[in-house]
Amino acid sequence: MRLALCSAICVCVLFAGAGPALADDAAITVTTADRQPDPAAGVPRVFTIAGTSSRPKQVYVKYRAPGGAACAPSAFTDTGEVFFGSVYGSSVNRSFSLSQAFTFGSAGPFVFCIWIAASESAIADPITQTIAFRAPTGTIAATVDPRTPQVDQPATIHVVGASEAPARVYAKFRSASTASCAASFDADPGIGLLFGDRVNGAFTLTTTARRAVPGSYQLCLWLAMSSSDPFPIAAAQARAFNVLTPVPALPVASCIVPRVTRNIRVSTMKARLRRANCTVGKVRYLRSSKVPRRAVVRLNLRSGRRLQPGTRVTIYVSTGRTPRSPGTTTEAR
């Protein structure tokens, strides 16, 4: 009788000293490399799942877009995508923390289902967590050179910007009188210029455009993950430019050789040649008994001739009866 009483007392003491059972729990955090919280799509992030397991078990994580079915009773029967590939099914016991570097592909809210269970097919109460991933940031702009190209003149287009995540650049142009730029490259009716050039960080891309019809045009630009992406990193931008009709060049008058008047000086003859759309050529010297010194004797071309604009005309200047210098004069006829 005394032995039974002692056993009962021991059992009561054991139960009285036992603490409350540990509940299984876990949560996911998304941080930058320096541990700053920042769930972002398209850029590398550190995903950490930390929690507590009441006894040795495994942890499983899947994810899906919101609005679907609730997390299933087991990881095996759930239809979500496996997450934490290198961590999925890892053994845990008591407090645990598991990390993995990963680049999440899509922006927006996503539902994560977490099971701490004896196996993938074991029934366990799923832990549900929703994480909203922001879109990566970026900028895009363009310049047109020349600013107002003429019909059929190639215009150089410089597309510049920066992207926080690897992305693609798309560009089209079309008449400015039509609707504004569409949400995506595929949905826009313009003429393609850039078709998905890959960029990451700061970028500069160059292309050309040519129009045969004058008018007002606009460029549409997208910094996006794909040509059909309706939520680009940098929203569709419009850059307007005008295409002008070329102004016809004014006809250039012919060179009409002017007349040499009596006792005309070299400076006056040069001015007459320029007004006549001729070019002043060489100035040569010759002896003349009839024309005073420093006056123009004649030109190398006959007065009144109609020639190509800018034709060079040589001027002959009198040195009088005495030659200007040995070997450089001729006798005027």
C-alpha cells in the first residue's frame, strides 16, 4: 500500500514539472545581402525560413498566386510550386533557421504554404503566409538626332536608361495622331525599332528611323521582362518628333565674266568677279604701254561668257612700261 502511494506521488510530480508542449511554427523573410527587408522580383534576394519544431521533423515550402485553393493538408498533395529547392524536406528540430539565395521571377502578392511534418505526405496543419514582391525599378528615355529630320533622312535614336534587374528594351514609332502608346510592345501598332535588347544596370542603345511622309511622329519605349509584359519595369514612354519636307535649294546663278573697263583697279575687279558668282583666281603681271601701272589689262576669259558658278578667273595687271620683276611679265597685245 505504501509502495503504490509513492508511485502515484512520483507520477503527479512528473506531470506537474512538465512545461507546455512546443507548437510548430515558421515564417519566411526576404532580405537584401545586408539583411534589409526588401521583397523584390527580378533581383537576387536572401530567403530565410525560421521557426520552431516540437520534435524532429522535415520542413516543406510551396507557393502559388493568390485566389486559388487553400494550402493542402500535406505538401505532397498541394498543387503549388516547390520553393526552397535545396531546403525542401530539410530536417529540423526545435529552433531552426534555413536560408537560400534566390531570384523571384514575378512581381505581386504570392501565397506561401509551409508544412512541418514527419514526411512530405504526412498530414499537418499548413502555415500560410502572403508575401508581396515589388517590381524592380528602372528608367527609359530617348533622343532623336537631328531633332527634326527631313523626309527620307535617317534619324539616329539614342535610347538610354537604367534597370535594377535584367530586362529587355523595346521601341516602336508611329504617327502622333493615333492613340497613346500601348501597355506592351506586342499590343502597340507602331513600327518596330528595338526588339528586346537585353540590359542590366545603366544602358545606351542606338538605332535609326526613316520616314518618307512628313508629319508628327512619336516614339514608344518599354523596359520590360518580355514583349507581351503588360506591367513593364518602366511604363511606356512617348517621345515626339517631327519629320519635315526638305526645302528645295535655290538655284545658283552662273558665273558671267564681267567686262574690263578703262583703268579699273584690281580690288574693283575682284569685287565684280565675286558679284558675278565667279571665283578670283591668280593675279599675274605684264608690261603695257597703253594701260597705266596697277590697272587691270584683261582677264583670262572673254567678257560676257556664261560659266559654271565659282569658275576661277585670272586677272592680268599692268606694270606699265617697266617689268615688275624679271621673268614674271609679258608684253600686252
